[in-house]
Amino acid sequence: LVLNSAATTSHVPPLKVYYFNAMGRAEPIRLALSIGGVPFEDVRLNKEQFAEMKSSGKLPMGSLPVLEVDGKMVCQSAAIMNYASKMAGLYPSDEFTGMKVEEVKGCLEDIAQLLYSTFSIQDLEAKIAKRKELLDGPMGQKIAALNKVLEGNGKKLAVSDVITSADIELYCFKKLTSAGFLDGIPTDLLDRYPKIMACASAVAAHPAVVKWNAEH
């Protein structure tokens, strides 16, 4: 279930999502549009194509993802995700619940930034040690706090009884941490947090997501 399982697509402008051939910051956007049945073109660039597009000046900030909306290029993944979620009927209409969506996304961004801070560490042992330090300290504390926030919302999923963009973000974070390519991050990291897992599982079971994963 989603907030609006029959999102209106008759007035949707032509959409193109530009990113690399990876999940990264584009996957929540792709999934939101897919769940909402919003047509879009999934454009995946290799390094050469990205360099060419960047040098051409088509990327507003020289980075990805970018959403092309009827020929207009828009950057910043958070802004694109909000737009995609609203087009897909996955963003709450009332202000308070919308604020709770942004709360979840902000918490996840705080956690992600701690993880991203380790990406530049070249020495593998040092990287693993730093990630353990983070998991035993601020990163682990923030994940536990986020799970408590979700439980406190008193809903079946993150902020509602149906899927919202907050649940999609939680699903993507779960998929990232369980993929097995992050040295020092246990693939079962989130298994001890039942509310996070419930939200992620609901998105994973959605027919559009099952179809998307099978095709990509």
C-alpha cells in the first residue's frame, strides 16, 4: 500500500533520471517513481559520458543525480526525491506528517555522513577500525535513536500506515548496509532494529520494487 496507489500521470512532464550504473543517491528517486507508476527514463552514465556531460555544462553543479523535467535540468538528490515522491503520491499532504518524513530523512543523512567519512581512508585495516569505532559509538547510537523515533510514531511503517518516501529511504539504507561491499559493516547491522526492518521489508515486498529489482 502507498498513500496514493493511483498517482495521476496524465499531466506528468517527460522525466529523465541521470546517474551512474549504481544505486547511490538515485535509487530512492527511481523507486519512488516506479512505485507511483510515474513514467521516466533511467539514464545511466559511464565515466566518459559523465565527463562529457559535465564539460558541456548540462549539470547544474557538475554532479549527479540530475533530473531532467521537460528539458529543464534540476540537481540535488533531496529536492529531486521530494518532487518524485509528490508526483508518485508518496509524500503526505498534511504538514506534520511531511515534517516527520523529513525527520527520518535527516536522521538517515546524519548516519550516512558518518559512514561516508570513512570512504577516503585508503588503508583497509584503518578503514575497518574506524567503522567499528563509529558503530560502537555515534553511528550505532544514531541508528538506535532512529529506530526509537520510528517506534514512537506509532504507525505500521515509518510515519504512516502505508508506504511513504521515508520508507523508501530506509529500504535503500538497509540495502546499502546489507550488500556486503562495505568492509567492516556487518550485513546484518540493522537486523536488531525491528521498526527499521519492518519499513524496509514493506518496500522490498511492493510489486513495483520486486519488478524493479528483477530487471536491474
